[in-house]
Amino acid sequence: MELFEAIYTRQTQGKVKPDPLPRETIEKLLGAAVQAPNHYKVRPWRFVVLTGDGRKRLGDVMAASQADRKPDLPPEALDKTRALPLRAPAVIAVGVDKPTEEKVLEIENICAAAAACQNMLLAAHALGLGAIWRTGEWARDPKVKEFLGFAPDQHIVGFIYVGYPEFNPEPHQRPSFEDRTVWVE
Ligand SMILES: Cc1cc2nc3c(=O)[nH]c(=O)nc-3n(C[C@H](O)[C@H](O)[C@H](O)COP(=O)(O)O)c2cc1C
């Protein structure tokens, strides 16, 4: 797929089939991710790939964390939470390293990790896959971070849910750049 076509036609696709993705396909996404720019070449992105029962373990952690915070929640609500990571056959959590040198800024590391996420979305689209970038409360949950091997003060910039698309979403027109752009000439 040509680059501009991929950029213009990529759309969030949250509804994907449960069929597992071959490991090589996931590796292609990760390979695309690490082509992103990053300042001082610190490669600040960290990926945790959850497939199969790995997703179930994440769901268990999410439900347990929620039960701790909200002890009155009914079991059905916790079951719903537990099932969230099962919405796609592969979930790629993307965390960000904290800077270890003064010259490296956390905001720039976050920018680089976000660029890696966008590369994965575009690569998924080019491969005919459906993908969605999710965050929500789970990206900030200390128990989720611990399970994924991230420190409490490390950011998770997203969970990329990816699989074979259930259907092709209706194309949507995005607002143009004009009202967000000033030209200084
Ligand atoms: C940082 C970030 C976090 C997001 N988190 C969520 C999320 O938690 N749930 C969700 O449904 N979509 C999430 N999205 C996807 C947006 O909803 C989606 O990109 C937006 O609706 C525009 O649709 P498009 O990607 O098809 O252009 C997130 C996107 C970004 C960039």
C-alpha cells in the first residue's frame, strides 16, 4: 500500500476476529514501531505483547485491581473487565522509559513511543489488519503496570489491539488542517 493511501485510509477498527495472528505478523508491526524517530537514540519504547492466555492474565489483573478499588462491584462487572483484553487476538502494551540523563526529556520519550504506536497502526492497516489504540484507566493502573513489568512512574502510552478485521469500517472524512494551522511567511 502506498504511504499516503495508508495514512489517509487508516481508521480505528475495534471489532476484529478472535483468530490468532501469526507471530511473524506481530513482529512486522514491532519492526515498524521501532522505525519511529527518537531523540538521542534512546529507543525509549517498551513493548509487551499479550496473546492467548497472556491476555487472560492481564484481564485477571485488571479485574483484581478494580475489585480492590471498588469492593462493592458485582461479579458481572468484574467479569466484563476481565474480558476486555480478549477483544483482539493480540494486545501490544507500549510503555515509555524514564530518562536517565539530564539532556533526555520525558516528553520527548513519550513523543517517540507515540510515534511507534502510529507506525504500528499504519503497518497493521497496510497488512489488512484492524487495530485500535486504547488507553483509559488501565494505562494508568499501578497493578497493570506492575504485571507488565513497568515501574509505577513509567507511562503506558497505549495498548494496540490488533487482529483480522470483522468488517471494513465506513470511511470517515477527517477535518482538514486549515483551522489548526497558521502560516508565518
Ligand atoms: C492516545 C490515544 C488514546 C486512545 N484511547 C482510546 C480508548 O481508550 N478507547 C477508544 O475507543 N479509542 C481510543 N483511541 C482511539 C481514538 O478514539 C480514535 O483514534 C479516534 O476516534 C479517531 O478515529 P480514527 O483513528 O479512525 O481516526 C485513542 C487514541 C489515541 C491517540
